[in-house]
Amino acid sequence: MKTIIEPFRIKSVEPIRLTTRAERRALLQAAHWNLFALRSEDVTIDLLTDSGTSAMSARQWAALMLGDESYAGSPSFYRFEAAVKALMPFKHVIPTHQGRAAEAILCSLIGGAGRVIPSNTHFDTTRGNIEASGAQALDLLLAEGRDPASRHPFKGNIDLARLQALLEERGVEVPAVMLTVTNNAGGGQPVSLQNIHATAELAHRYGKPLIIDGCRFAENAYFIKLRERGQQGRAVADIVRDMFCVADGMTMSAKKDAFANIGGWLALNDDGLAQRARERLILTEGFPTYGGLAGRDLEAIAQGLAEVIDEDYLRYRLRTNEYILERLRALGVPVMEPSGGHAVFVDARAFLDHIPPLQYPGQALAVALYEYGGIRSCEIGSVMFGRQSDGGERPAMMDLVRLAMPRRVYTQAHADYVVEVFGEIVASRRELRGLKIVEQPQRLRHFTARFEPL
């Protein structure tokens, strides 16, 4: 059949509070035009993030009852560890309460002043943890990945020529090479298996480990199956193993492609580095067999890893975003193409070309989506990435608005509603104005900054 239905039935529901536009205007003002400051109960469709917002399955809820809360040596840890190693064959698996904790531990060990850590594109917390250590976070994204209109099938690829030049010229400063799959800041675009293997070969040639930020590994693997020559007949699980078998470690937020509401891990092959990571873990997270998580969370992650590689689910997951993208494009809304795995990314800089980048067109569009229809989204642009480590500011590579779809939460009717709200904004987009920042923290300002309309 042409219609791809949700491959699940709904067993439990929660109500959505419907608000008026006048109410939403007042709520925006009270939140200082920062959507992170809204109460979730005041949001109609919440597309702020797909992190930790998934609906757990009946089997995951059942798995919670198996959780063993022993401080050390819990059987829940060993089930979790086995589930991770079944897909990612690393020697050491170290649980953390979420992905940024794994990043913080890793960066405290390999970062530091005078060092530079390259990636295709570092996302916000990765960049923040690298810079907090004193190191430089360097993005080496393929040129096509910086062009929202490009139809390149793997726009998340790292630029191998630029990576080689960096390793040749500044190799002594590089403690590791990173890859983010899929590339969140670049529109949820995938990285090809060929690019992953070539990056590993290049890193190893210069004596550097490859660390994969694997938050959306299953979506990336399914893109490889669909788009990369010679991969169509392979099982997603086998492609996942092939992605990680050449890496030396990974960071992971289980709040993404493990269907969990909390959790993550750091996985490593180096015995010495793993020992130092566990010592750091005990200081900041907890004993190495729980790492800041309850046993029930470890059980939910283990079950989620078994479910996320289901190809019926992945087909539906990718098609949901493709469906929204096609309908937005029909309205004349410029979007990052092709569609990403976890979200649709709107090119706010092109859509609101009357608003300069440093008046934050992405934030302006995100604010309008909430005012017009109660939709909460996330700016990925000059608010998130415009502030520099020296305190200055420059436009980000792109100004995007991310519509991140929580896994197994919304239906096609919700998707149609999102498109309808965009239709209202299209008719009046020239009336939208930019914003200015009136208060901000030193790092990761998008979470707590306060704005005022211009």
C-alpha cells in the first residue's frame, strides 16, 4: 500500500490543552520569547526536541518491573551492557545519566587548552563540553551539507580533504576525531558508511582515535540501507555494527534512538582511557554499573535498543518527516533537503530574508509558530551557534528551525495541523520581525537567553 501507517496501536493517551492566540501572546511575553521557558502544558504540538520525549512501548513499561536497584553489580546493568554490545562492539560500556554526561567525561580526559577536536558538525552540548575544557570544536562538514537546497544523499559527511589537511598541519593538537550520526546541526542528514570507514582510516593513519556521537545511529543506518550502493539487501542491525566496528569509542544519548526518557553511555576500546573514565564517572555520576541511572532505566534502554532497529518502524519514522517536508515545500516554505531522519528543518534565513541573521530569523519563526498555532520548535542557527568563544558574535552557517518529531507520539493529523499553521504564517511572513537578546549566559545561551522583539 502507498499509505505508510503508524506501526503501533495507542494504549494510553494524555490530553492536550488547547489555547487561544491571545493566551499564547501573553505566554510568550512571560517567557521572554524563549520557547524553552514555556510550560509544556501550554504547548499544543511539542516539536522542541526528540530527546527523551519518545513514547515507550508496552514491553519497555513491562521491562521497568525487572529493574534491580542494587548499588553495584545489578543484573539490569548486564542486560543493558549486552544490548549495547550486540550492536556496538566496544570493549567497555560505561552508563551515564544522559549523553552530555558522556561528553563531559570524555572531554575532561581528551580536551584541554591548545587542543582541537574536529567533527562533521558538533551539536550544542558537545561543542559546549569541548569549549569548557579549553579546546576548540572544529566543524569540517562537506560543502553540500552547508547548502539547504542540495539533494546530496549524505550531507552529513565530513570533508575528508579538510580533515587530512588538519591532521597534516596541526595533528599534534588533535586528540581525537569525532563524527555525529546523523548530523543534527546540519539538518539531521546522514553520514555514509563509506565516509565513516574513510574517516576511521584517515584518523588511524595519523594515530588518532575515532569517536562517534551515535545518538541517531538507527536512523543513520536506515538511510545507508536506502541510499548507499550495495547496502540495500542488508539488515539494519548489520549496518549498525559495520558503522561502529571501525570506531574506537562512542558517546550516546539513549534519549534518542533507544526510546528512553533518560540515559546514555560512553563506550571505549582503550583500557587505560576507560579506567580513567570510570574514575571520573564515580566522582560525577555514580558507580560504573549504574552511572547515574536507576536499574529500571537500564532495562528500558536495553529493550529500546531491540525495538529501534525494526525496519517497519524506521520506514514510518523517515516517512513522517518526508511527508511534512513535501507539504511545506508545496506551500513555498524553503526546507533543508532531503528530509532528515528525526526532524524537518526549515530554512528560516531564506523564508524570512527580510530579517538579518543577527536579528535571529530562526527565533522569529519559532516564536511565530507558537503564537499562530501553539507549536514549540527549536532554533538551530545564530542564537545557538552565533556567539563565539571570545565573546564576539557572527552569523551561524545556517539559520534553521528544527521541527523534531518525538518517536511514536504524534499521528498524521498532528502533522497536518503543523502544515496548516505554516500556511497561516506564509500569508503574513513579511509582517514578522526579528529579536534582540537582552540577557544571556556565557555558554549554551539558547536554553536560557531572554529576548525582546525589535
